[in-house]
Amino acid sequence: MEIRRIGTQPSQQGSAEYFTGRVRVDPLFEPTPLGNVTGISVTFEPGARTAWHTHPQGQVLIVTYGCGRVQSWGSPMQEIFPGDIVTFAPNEKHWHGAAPSSALTHIAIYASVTGTMANWMEQVSDDQYLEKPMTK
């Protein structure tokens, strides 16, 4: 058994190369000999978001706080809320982040393939981000 105590793993500021706005990334767990899966907690300030990207093995998001937005390439943007679980298929081009007036925190879980966890692409434009999201 291993217990990782709160505060023992430093937070990191999200890179401007991969994010728009203020984003904090907190590591939760890294790959182990039992599995090639990583988990992080990501907090987006209002208006902050990822760039378009894919994950070779897909990605699962578990929304824990706030209101956010997600979109897959070619599909309408949707709002997400605490308790929602979002699953992206392997190599599905997508982005995710906070709503314009609300912060968002989610847990992101993904696996790497030959050391690649994500393939980063272009930034989400303000026009794309500010489209009206689909409602539940």
C-alpha cells in the first residue's frame, strides 16, 4: 500500500503552449508497473481551456467542481457539471475547460503509448469557445 499525502506533490502552472488562461495542474498518480495510467486534477479559472488535442488511448474526465465546456472536433460544444464523466475515444480530437463565468476542476485519467500521453494541436479560438453550448 502507498499513501500519497496531500501537498507532497507540487502543483504546476499549465503551459501557455497547451492552455489559454490560468490553469493549475496537480499530479494525482503516475504510471506504475501495474498499469500505464496517469491521473491529474486540473483547475481552470473562468474562460481558461485546453488547446485542441488527442490522447492515443483516449481520456476520461471526472468533473468535481464548477461548470465547464467540452467539444469534440465536428460536434457541438456541451456544458459539463460536477458528477459528469466525459469519455473521449482514442485519438478523438477535443478540448475542455471552464465556462466563461465559472471555474472548473476535473480529474483527468489517460494512458500513454510509447511515452506519448497527448498530441497537442492548435489553440481553441475565442469564436469557437464563445459559441453557444448545447444544453442538457
